[in-house]
Amino acid sequence: TGNASNTAKWSPSQLPVPADDLFFPGATVFTITFDNTVPTVNSHTYRNTVNSTLTISSPHTVTADVDVATISGDNATVHVGSGQLNVGGNTTLGDVSGSTGTMTIDGNDASLILTGATGDYFAGRSGVGNLTITGGGFVETGDDFIIGSLGSGSGTVTVNGGTGSFPNLDLSRVETIGANGDVFVGNSGSGTLNIQSGGFVRSAHDVRIGIASGETGSVDL
């Protein structure tokens, strides 16, 4: 727990630089604050049963990927509690069969923006992925938003409510902005999308539900 600028928190003991891959393993529960002293790194990987909260006081950019639970047996969690997390590549929850990745984005100043034109969000690639967006939180993808990507993958995404009052509402939301940016609910895996209490999901292209033979997709409004 502490500020990313505290070199004693890293191994080796030095400030992360843009070429660095940040690796968060173990069974710890921690909060890390990213400010303008660590504006850019190459990647984030969350492993084992780590439970992390990101507090971002100045936009933090990951030029490649954010991966939550990459090995069978992983059950890792990431909370984006405030601030803007920019990702140039993909974000994946539950990369392989037997892994479970969970992410929550809570609050009207909490967002995850996939800035790359081919940037995809996978909630359950080959494993299990769970994403909850509340309190006006926001996910934006340059390309596709996929719940239950591959055959063994399954995902559940809940987009709930917002904050404020009319006309100053900040609704919890998911948006794809690329010209071919689709929302898949059960691609080759199984997917569930819950849109509750004014939350919304907007696709720049198509919304596809249970598209592979034998797979399931459901949307609960």
C-alpha cells in the first residue's frame, strides 16, 4: 500500500519507467496511488489472489495490456476507485481456463479507456471474468467489448446506476467507439450482461448475443 513514486515498494527499488512491466502477485490486499511521477508503464499483470485498488490522481497510461488472472488457479481482483486508466492494448479478465479475474470501476471519476484502435476488453477470455461498473464509472473501448470470448470462457458484466440528478447525471456505462466496435455477449463462450438502474451500454457497430453454436448469451435490462 502506498504511492507508486515510493521506490521502496518496487523490486528492484527504483521508479517505474515507460518500458517497465508491472507485476502484482501474491495474496495481498493493497491500494496503490498513481500520480504524475509514474505517468506511463508498458503493462500491468495481476496474479494469484491479489486484491488491489488503484487510486489514480493523474491519468495513468499502460501502453500494452492489462491482464487480471493469467494462470489457472488465479483469482485476482482489481478495483479502479478513482481516476483515468488508459490502456493502449487489451484488457483481459480470466485469460486461461481455470482462472478468474474480477474488476470493479466505481465512481463518476473512475474510468478505463482503451485508446488503441484495436483495443478489446475481454470479460472471460478462456477463464472467468467479472466486471461491475457502478456510481457513474466508465469503460470505453477502441474496438470490441467481449463477454465470454473463447470456448471455455464465461463472463458476467453488470452496469448499474450512476450518480447525480437530472440534468447533471453521470451514468455508469460501457461504450465502443471504433467504427467496427461490437459488443459480444457470449462469443464462443458464455456471457451475461446486466444493465440496471439507468446504466447503459452503447455499441458503435453491432450487439451480438450467443453467436456460436451451443453457446449462450443473455442480456438483463
